[in-house]
Amino acid sequence: MRILFLLPILVPYMMIANAQTSEKFAAIWEKEHVTHILPSDVRHANLKNYIEELKKLGLNVDEVGRSGAGREIYQVEFGHGPLKVFMWSQMHGDEPTATSALIDMFAYFQKNRKSEFVKMIEDKITLRAVPMLNPDGAEIYQRRNLQSIDINRDALDLRTPEAQLLKKLRDDWMPAIGFNLHNQQELTTVGHSWNQATISLLVVYGDAAKTPSPGQDRNTRLVSAIINGLQKFIPGHIARYDDEYTATAFGDNFSAWGTPTILIETGALHGKDEMYLVKLNFVAFLTALNALITGSEANESTAPYLSLLENGGGTLYYFIFRNANIIGANGETYVADIGVNTERRRASFAAPNIIRTVGSIVGSHGLEEYDVSGFDVAQRFGSLRVGDLAELFFYKKDRVVDWKSTDLEKQFPPDAVFSLGKWAKGEGVVPKMK
């Protein structure tokens, strides 16, 4: 009889749980996202514009503190449920993806409060988030704040105003779950594979011994739900972040203080832009919240998380030019591979492409690889050396070229030119390797 009594209550929740899928969450983002600037180009003034949009929608948004330079730090809130969930993004100024995803999530919730799914979130969860904890670092696109301190290593000393604020927000509210949102290097890999780690996840423990708790167990199931959702978009590109205990880090201390925390690190996916990564974060957030409000996380297997390969690195380049016949400073030639990597910059800035290796590149892979065995390769600015910009001229080997020419490009126009990370001339002339 008791089961029959509960059925009218449980069935609607089960139906909503079954109705929500990661594909639907992605479609929602495609249709309704309000962010329109590539995340790396979002400065504090842009965030303030987004915040004003949220306020106009009727969301509860408060200025909760100021950065070292006096820039406003905001907290957004949605829902009135008993389960307290806290998220924060961009404590490293050059790690911006989740900031845009948080704005999109709150806007979606507020504009769709009449939907059963959003009503369940509103009734079961109180969600707070701090987008852009480090606005000074974000303004100049650097990891640290204006004191040159890594806020994420300031959880105990609290030397920075931003760290003091984050600690106070947690202590005053005592959330049950934390989400610590970051970006990682774009050439981070899944284990020792050549797959970029587009999303890396970690259930953060509060001590070096990794003492289990019900909160950590729940978070392991939540992360498994996120993995299952994201696998539909980035199979083979999800990894586990390094779980070495860091005594001064906020994630570790949030967990120690009673708020078991999930770390989400966003990398990159070759061929996809930054907004695609925003969508993946949006899907991850909604997948986790859906698992919480429906109770489906309780039945989630932990295997997806426990079987994840850890982050790796050192096996990827952005570009590899294989078997190049390189022209030396005095016109001499030698055969070698050339490995080139792109430095991180804002999307609107030209990112430097730096020669990182000249020699035999074995056991590594390029996101783009080219067979240049049929070409002589010369550096635009003098001799070709590690650490220089990759400004490369390609000449078919049957060409007669005076390599001592003082104006090589004008007197002997190259067949192809690789400049600023793309083919400025002759795209398709140099064969791309599969």
C-alpha cells in the first residue's frame, strides 16, 4: 500500500528524469544561450553587461565583493530548495570557459521557470555561483591576480581579497556540493594517447589519504553521470585530472571544510571553437543538476569515473612538419621534423606559433601533420631555430633558389607560406598526413 501511495509522487519525477538527455541540454544551449562573445575575449565590462541581462530577467544577483583593483565580484542565485550547490569560475583569469556557461545556465533557468524540469530544480536546489572570481586577472588575461598570487593556492593564508571572499561565501552558507571550474592546457591528453583531454574531471578529497565520505561517494556518481552525458559528444576525450592532494588549494579545502567538491577542467578539441566548449560545460552542469533533482545519481554506477584514464601530456604538438629539408643559416641543408606549438592568447589576438622541436619527433603526434619531404623549408626571419616564431617558406625541391638572397620572399616567391598558425599562401600545396 505504501508503494502505491508513493507512485503518484515518484512517477512524475521519473518521467522528467527520463525526458532529460544530454542531447536535449545541448539543443537547449544552441537555441537559448545568451553569451555571444568568445570566452577568452570576455573582460570584466562584458561580464557586467551579462550580469545586467540576468538582472533584467529577474534573477537574484548581488555584488558580494571587490577585487584588489576594485572590480565588482558577483554572485548569482536561483532556486529555493534545501540542497545547496555552489559553483565558482575563473579564479584563474585566463581560464574563462565556465564563466560563459554559468551565465547561459542561469538565463535559461530564469526564462523557463514554468517548465517542469526547471521547476524541479527551483524547488529542490538553491544554486549559487560566482562567475569570474578573479576579474583583475581576467582583464589582462593572466592566471594570477594583481598581487601576482595564485588565488587557488591561497585557501589557507588568505592573502588575497578574492580568496577571503570565496572562503567567506562558503563559510556563511555551508553548501553541500561545490563545483570548481577551470581550464587546462589545450595539449593535455587522455592518458598516454594522442586524444586531447577536452574535459577532465576530479572528485576532490579533503585530505592526502583520500578519506571516503558520503559526499565524495555521491560526487563520484555525479561525475559518472556527467561522463555518460558528455560521451555522446566527445567520446575518447574525457580524462581524470591529477588527484594529488594540494594542501593550499581551494578544492581540497572546500572538501575538508564540509563542501565535497567536483573539479571540471576544460581543455580543447581541435576543429571546435570556444563556444562548443561552453556548450559542453552547460551540458555537464545540467546533467549533474538533473541527476540530483531526480535522485538518479543514487543508482549511477561509479565505473565511468573510476575507469577514466588520468591526464597525460608531452605527446602532442599543434603542428608537425615531417621530413623537412631545412635550409640552414649559410644555405646548407639537413633533414629533420619540425614541431610547432601555439601559445594561449585571447581569441581576438594573433597567437604566436613557436618552433618547439627540430629533430626526429618520434612517439608524438600533431593535431595537424604535413609530409614536407618534397620541399625545402626556410625560416622567414633568418635561420630556423627552436624558440623562434614559426614563419615558414616552402619551396618545391625542383626549384632553383639562391638561399643567400637578401629578399628571398620577393625574389623567389615560395610555393607555400605558413604564418600565424595557418597557410597564408598555398593551402593544399603541402600534403596533409592522415
